[in-house]
Amino acid sequence: MSRRVRSIDVYIATIPRDTPYLGSLRPGEEVNPQGYFVRLGNRTVYASVDRTVIVRVMTDDGVEGWGETYGLAAPRATTEIIKDLLAHFVIGRDPLDAPAIHDDLYDLMRVRGYTGGFYLDALAAIDIALWDAAGKSLNVPIAKLVGAGQRRAKIPAYVSGLPKPTLSERAEFAAEWQANGFSAFKFASPVADDGVAAEIAALRKALGSSARIACDMHWNQTADEAIALIREMEPHGLWFAEAPVRTEDISGLARVANMVSTPIAVGEEWRTVYDAVLRIERQACAIVQPEMGHTGITEFMRIGQYAQAHHLKLMPHATIGLGIFLAASLQASSALGPVAMHEYQHSIFEPNRRYLVGDMDCREGEYTVPTGAGLGVEPSEEARRLFEAA
């Protein structure tokens, strides 16, 4: 039977949150009528809910492939790109040709802003759905289709984010996760209200000398500012510093990497391997953090393989959404050699796990890679009731 793509459907799913991402609102932070607020610590917009864009690919022989990308801000910008433009160039194609389809879609918008943003997020969602359909068509996990075979069934995880209002509560919260078997942690500088040095000092005291503690600096410093802050944290055993300067400041990033002893981690905002080349050829990072919701599986693998060829560590960024692109990230990560750890966004994964069917899990310091065909997960019936046709 034919396995060519018959249709592509696009949905927006909104999931309420009790506490905004990264924790309670700080003084001066206020949710506007559209449901957005700006974190003053990094001047970045966030949504007061979890919101994600879901893509469903259906093939002629009845296979259903699922994809996902970011929908936190202006989700209809992404869904319109898929509906009005990309979907019509995918219908009739074979999902097993996912990398070729990716490149064809990438080429459609040359010199028209094709290198990032909503366009490549839309492409990422389609790419994941095609890989899912391909795996299901062959009845194998995606990890068996990418790279040189599946290398691991478990992936070490680090706890990301400590969304409590005070420093003492954040330290206590981290200690609770440590008691549950986690030994690595990352805090966010925009909500380190007493400063990053005080934050890591308190965490070190609570967690002991063996715990690994990193800081996500959220692209919010000049190179000189980042160097000074990292040096303040280094006496407390800083594991890595993430996103120390604005993403467009590649020379500044290289300067930071060469002026501190702490490994520098970047890559969450990258869409393609070309973003990786620009930084890696400058020796501007030691840890690469691809985000599946931005890259899709095709570019995620290309970034991972490029990083491996340059002897760099991979610590993929976790995902904010239903969990479909987290499953994709785990599938791809399990087929890449240099993956040292994977981020664990517990404040999203745990409350939203009911929206997926499958054996994906994160306990006692490690992820379980889903074992079913394709992604190894499916939206639950409860999740499908959240879907709003875009």
C-alpha cells in the first residue's frame, strides 16, 4: 500500500499553569490582556500558560505521524506558515524521505527570512511528524532510523529550573530533587533575585560538593558582564554557563569562552547546523544544546554529528509543550554518541505527562527513551480534547 502523505492537520493546544514558567511573577512583571508578560531579568516575553503547536500527518495507508513546535508566542504565525505554504508541498511525498523533504522546504524561502524564527519552527514540526510516520510505517523507533543505530535506552537528566519565590526555598527544592536521585541542576539568572553568586553559593551549601550546578544566563549580558559574573560563580564549582551573551554576539561569545575556565553551553535557539558552524568554528562553546522544537529531527542530527566531529559534548535543551518534541529529542539523542545529559524541565514534564500515551519517563536522574514505533508516544484522548484547529 502507498504510504504517501495524504493530509496535514495543524492544532494549537493550550494548557493552564498554576505558576508561570521560571516561577512566580517578580515586582513589575504583569500579565497583559493577551496572556503575555515580560521577565524583567532578561527582557523576554513569556506566556502565562503552556501553549504549543501540534502537527498531524496522515498517510494513504492510515499511518498517523505527530509533530510539535513552539507555540508560546504568536502561535498562529507558525500555523499559518504550515497551512498556507508548507503543507501543500508535503502532501504526496513519502515520509521515509523526511531529510530530503526538509531540504526542499528549507530551499523554498531563500532570501526571504528562511534561516530562523517561525518559518523553521513550522518546518521542525512537519519534520518530526514525517519521522514519526516513517518509524510507524516500518514499525521501529526513530532511534533505529537516524545515525548509526540506537546507543542507549536511558539518558542522564539534570533538573532545570527551581521555580520557588525565595532563595532558601529554591535551595530546599533542589535538595528534594537530589533526594529523588538527581545529581545535576541548573538555575536561571533572571530569577536569581539575590544575584548569581549568592544563588550558586546557597545551592552548593544545600547540595554538597559532588552536585553539579550550572547557570542559565539567558543571553542577557555583554561579554565583559558575562565574564565577571562567571568568575564570581566559579569559586563555588560552576558546572557550565549557558547563553552568556546575546545570540547575535558571536565574537563576544568566543571571547567569554576563552576568558573563563567554565565550559560555555549554547544552542537552544539554533535552527540549523549552519548556526552551529558559526559558533563552533570560532571555538565559542564546549557544550552544544540543540532544541528539538526549533530544529526538527533532521537538523538536530546534523548539529549533533557536527558537534561530535569537533569533540564537543551534547546536552540537548528540553522542550516546553505537550511532550511530543521531547520524545523526538530523546529518540535522536539516544542515537548520538556525545550526549552527556539531557535537560529535564520538571515543571512542565510532570504536570503535562498525562497528555501522552507511551513509556517515556524521567526518574532517579535519568530519562527512559520511549520504546514504541516512531516517537514512541501518542497524544492521549485528554490531550486531543485540548486541540484547537488552527
